[in-house]
Amino acid sequence: MDAWEWNKLAAGILVVLTFVLAVHFAAEAIFTVPAPSKPAYIAVAPAPPAQPAQPENSPQE
């Protein structure tokens, strides 16, 4: 393959990628989803323990 055919191949790939990128941006602009007014659920973390846990087999001093 000579340089002309490589250039045609590269141009074809770049055109396809540019087209896909343009469709992606257009779809995001057209089909925007609004954020919910209130969260669907609230994740509650358990409270931390009041004292750090002591290991069972700790050496006595």
C-alpha cells in the first residue's frame, strides 16, 4: 500500500470517530435527565463504637 491508501484509511477512521463523537454530544444535549428532587434512599452508616475494642489475648502487664 502506498501513502495515498494509508491516508484514505486514516481519514476514514478519523471521520467515523468524529461522527460518533458528534452523535454522542448531540444525544447528551437532546436527552438530558434532570436530577431527582429528593434522593431515592438514604444510606445510614452504623455508629462507631464508644471504646476501641481490646483484643482477647492481650498480654497482661
